[in-house]
Amino acid sequence: MSELPPNGNQDDLPDPLDPFDEIIAEETDRDPDLAVIEAGSRTLRTQGGAPQADVPTRPEDPEVDKALREVEAELATRWGETKLEPSVDRIAALMDVLGDPQRSYPSIHITGTNGKTSTARMVEALLGAFDLRTGRYTSPHVQSITERISLDGAPISAERFIETYEDIKAYVEMVDGTQEYRLSFFEVLTGMAYAAFSDAPVDVAVVEVGMGGSWDATNVIDGDVAVVTPIDLDHTDRLGETTGEIAAEKGGIIKQDATVILAQQPVDAAQVLLKKAVEVDATVAREGLEFGVVARQVAVGGQMVTLRGLGGEYPEVYLPLHGPYQAHNAAVALAAVEAFFGVGSQRPDPLDIDTVRKAFAAVSSPGRLEVVRRSPTVVLDAAHNPAGARATAEAVGEAFDFSRLIGVVGASGDKNVRGLLEAFEPIFAEVVVTQNSSHRAMDADELAAIAVEVFGDDRVQVEPRLPDALEAAVTLAEEEGEFAGGAVLVTGSVITVGEARLLLGKG
């Protein structure tokens, strides 16, 4: 049971503050103007997993592999994920001809700037541990396109991916013929996911937004629970120049009478999201107020956390992921699942603590501070914007004791590369700049020019080919000797991390 009073009045809290309230006081940047908005919103306050599969490999059967490549090739002829026409008209038309499969199951919809995929994996693990059949849709993929659509905690098989595509292909082409623009790559994949979840069938879908929220292809669902992970500046050319403007787009997933789980946000973003919740009569639970991280300490392979949920405290939960941000993701995921089960509104008791512990202990998040090699240690992290890079840099310093860390950075040209490099500068002894195979990749020489301005010429090495970059970084890390604590961090893009993962023998 929570120690918070039944009527949810903050003034009735005991004095002196308990540890949770002290954390709130230290971590929550509050603005008095928010009180005006919050006065019109309902807030959740208590009254009175399945193991994750790793990243799939290419199919062993040559015929299946050939068929999957053909599907990938067909999808590649469509608009990529960075070419957008802000509208849900095409995906809505596809859902209509498919019989609205997305209406056949409840859903938890997740948006935000960073932490969406890790949070989705945690939500999926918790739901699975409570014996619900889950469907999870996330993007982008690390190595295999089939990762994007998961059933019961595991990516669907290549065979099922191909079958799902073939099942909806004729309907996709039918919609193509009625629209000004053909369905995009992401819209077709979204249609496939929703159809696969309906066919399974799943008890609940966990859906990660691709970009934004209002006009994102995933937004043809009405999520029973809407989750907003921390918002920061990314995709500013499409979503807005401030976190408040970006929040307006991301808040589009908040639907009538939904429950909204808000991670800690910049003040302008919080204002926008709370106003949206008021407009649609949604119930709100906010990190740092209704739920949060009470305590955490570094543990072998991850961290031990105590979480305050909507139904009370969950002590001694082992999370096999590194970094403070993953603890906050865990708090958000727990609150989302509690809200889905009605904790804090329809039932006062918390979720079963042993089941919660089991679920979190089984969570994995490939490409997120993932150790893929020892001697020297090689870590992969998909940070691709300044906020993500800052969080990764903090987590590396906390979780590892590297005496010399070499960075391998391959970034996309449409990102704030300078901000990303500046975030890593304090922890990288040297950096090897490279590029991945994507057409979006920043040219290695162009990236090097920026890196020299941030690191200085003597700390930057250029290796356009990723295999050469990895070899160079390992050599630099080994300069102090085998037992000196040198390591390599590969980062800058999900694609860079995925390609490095294959080169290093994972998957």
C-alpha cells in the first residue's frame, strides 16, 4: 500500500519528507504555472516476464532467406522512414480495408524522444510475466527487419514476416491506387504489425511511435495507456524547434479517457502535455509525483532499484541494464502496466512483487550499453542525439571502470552531430570516426572535420570503413596493455551499432 493519503492531497504528506519526497524535491524542476493546468486534470494516486529473445539472424533456409530479401527489396522501393507526408490518411485507409485489426485488442502507446524501445521492452516483459499474450512494435531495428514485430517477447519468424506481408500486399496495392502518395515503408510495416497482432491474437499490443505522434502511422490506435518518455530536441525540422512544440506533436497519442504516464519532462513540454490531457479528460500519472525511482545502486551486470508505483513501493528489483535513465524507464514502464491493470483507479493493491522482479530480471535491450566482447571490452550503444549521448556518457562512468575509452562514432547526417560529439568528449580518450552503409550516413571526412573541432586533431582518427574503424579502436584500447582497462564504445546510430554487432559476431 502506498503511504500517500487516499485523497491525493500533497499538503497532507507527513513532515519531515520521506526519501521519495526528498528525491522529488531534488529532481523535479517545477513551475508554479503548472498548478493551473494540473488543477483541471485528474491524477492517478493509489486509494487506500517473459525472457527477451536476442536479435534474430538471417534465416538458415536459403529459400526463406531469398523470400525475405525479396520482401525487403519491395519495401525498399517505398518512401523511407525519413521522408514523410504528415497524415494518417493512408494508414487509416489500409486499416479500413483490412477490417480495422488494430481495434481488436487494447494497446499501450509509447512516444517520447529517448528511451522508447527500452521502455516498450520492459512493458512487454511485465505484461508477459502476468500471463498476457503480447505484441510489440518498435523501430528502428538493430540488425533484422523482423525485430520490429514481436509476439510473446520474441521477434516473429522470417516465415511469419513473409506470410504477413503477402497477406496484406494486395490491400496495400489497392490503397496505393487511391492515394496521392503510395504507402511508405513505415506505414506498410505498421499495417503488418497490426494485422499480425490481430491474427495471433494478442491480449495487448505495445506500440512505439516512429516519429512524433499526431500524424505518426501508429496513431490509428487509441491507446488505453499513453506513455511519454523524456522529450528533448530531435527531428526539429519536422517536430518543432522547442521541447514544447515537440510535445504538441507527441501529445497527439493522448486519446479521450486514456491514462497518461509522463516521464519527467522539461517544463514547457509538461505544460503542453498536461493541457492536452485536460482537453480529452485523460487521467495523468507523473514521474516524481505519482510514481518514480526511490533508490538505486549499481549491481553486477546492471542495478538494483526500488520503485514507487501507483500502488505502492516495489523494493529490491534487479534490472540487468546500466544507467540512471534505465531505472527511470523502468519506473515509467511499471506505472504504465499498473495503469493498464487499473492500479490506482480500480484497485488499490500493487502488482505482485515477485512477478515484477521476475519480469525486470529478464529484460534485455540490444544495442543499449550492450557488452559484446571482452579483452578489450567493446560496448555498443545506439545513442544518436545529444540527450541520448549525455545519458550514455553518464551511465558509462557509473557502470564501468575503464581507464581508457576509445569511441567509434558513425552518425546520420540529419542529426545534431556536434552536440553528440560534445557529450562524449569528456569520456573518450580518442575517437575513431567512420560511417555505416546507410544512405543517411554522414561522410566520414565531414564527421572528422567536426570531431577535430571538438576533440582536437591529435585525438581523432578517420576510418571510413566500419571494420577498419573497429580494428583501429581495439588497437588503441590495447595500447596500455591487456589488463589496463582499455575499452571501446561504438555509438552514433542504430545502424552503426547493428552493423558493428554483426561484425563482432553477435547474431
